Amino acid sequence: MRALLLVLLLWVPMAYAEGASYLGLCNPSWPCGLTLTTWGKGPIVTGWLEESFGSRCNCANRILKDPRPKIIRVHLTNLTCVRGNRFCGRHEFMFGFTPRRMSRRLITGNRRVIKRFEKPLRRFAQRIAGVQNLECYVSPSLESTLHDDARLKLLQLTAAALPNCRLVDNIVAGHCLPGTICEKHGINPSPHQPCIADLDGVDGRQVDLNQYLINSSHCIIRYYWEPKMNCISDKFILPNERACNLGRNFFKRIGAICQSLKVS
């Protein structure tokens, strides 16, 4: 299967782009009409978390129906909810599991956990079916801390269901699996190619964006992020229960930042 992942990596063409990491856009309160103003007449470059903020994800559907070219990176499930003072919702893949326990279940082929993963996977496959002008990058898990063999199992399932999407391995530490696009977060992305860079977890308003661009110059996609893109407040609230109070000026500012990333 590792060889198959490498074949897929070589077969599907790659984009080079900069965009906004709107991870929270599946939240029911997300202002989608304003979101679509981010990119002007240019291609839409964004991404979201398919599972945690809401399963209907009307904004994702609107984006996918837009006639402009689209480059999207989607995380199917959420591994950040098992860290720190956070917790996973009942609707989330990792609910009731630690990374170690989930890894063991995936490696042994436990049908219960595989079905749990297949739920957001199939939903996303249906969401993009028939979509035109789409370049698709899919990560089974956001900031995964699962064992290599467990991540490989999720990538196998993803490759089978989404043959026209590029496979992304988004990990917190260590080495990405061969044949995948390596995604790491923060101002210092993966040194390996091909890679996706995303500031997720580091407020873009408080970093040297020029340095970020230098550090990520070898990556095929570079995402800007700040906490409002996850609808984050002072205390932890389940993603699907957050209020995304984002106004016109926010999206105007993000659009200008994305444009500046392109010309830097």
C-alpha cells in the first residue's frame, strides 16, 4: 500500500497556491456569503474540518458550487480534541478514545472504529461528487498523533474512497508517511517536499509573515490562519456549539492578507 500511495502522489497534478485556512466554516453560524468575498475573482483556496464543526456544512457546499477554480484541503477528523484541556464531542471520531487505543483498534482492523471513520469520509466523497474545477487535498486527521500503521490504514481507506484527491499526512511530530503530502503547522513547516504549510495554532497577526513565507517557500500550498477561523473564544467550547461572530471587515482583511502572500 505504501507503493500505491507513491503512485497516487505522482499521478495527480499539484497546485501552488496561498489561501485562508477557514477550518471552522462548517459551523452553522459561519457567515458564508461574506466568506466568498475573500478571493475576489481569483481561485478559491481554502480548507475546512469536515467532522467537528457540523456535518451539514452548507458553506462548503456553496464553495464547491462556485464556478471559480477551487483548491481545497480538508481534514476529515479531529485529533486536537484529545490534547490539553479539550474534549471530543460524541459526534467526533476520537470520542472515548486515546490516540494509543485508537491506533491499536485501527491496526487490528476493528470494524467499529473503521465505520466511525467512514462516516465523514463518505460524507465528504458525496459532497465533492461531480464538482467541477476542483483540486482536492485530503487529510484523514487534523494534527494526528496516531501510530504510523494506524495513519496508513486511514490513508488506505481515504485513497479508495477519494481516488482523485491528493493524500495529506498531517502530523504533530515525526516523519510523514512516504507517498503523501506532508502537512505541519506553525511558522516552521515540514522541510520535506511536497508539503503544505498552515499557521493553524499560531496567530498570524503575531508572527513575521515574511519569515513564514521564506520558511514555507518550498511548499505547494501555504495557508494563513488566526484563532477566529476556528471561532475560538476564551474557554474551550465544542466546535459545533461555537458562535462564529465574523463581520465584513474580517473577511476583507483576510482577503488582503491572502493577496499579499501571493505577491511576496
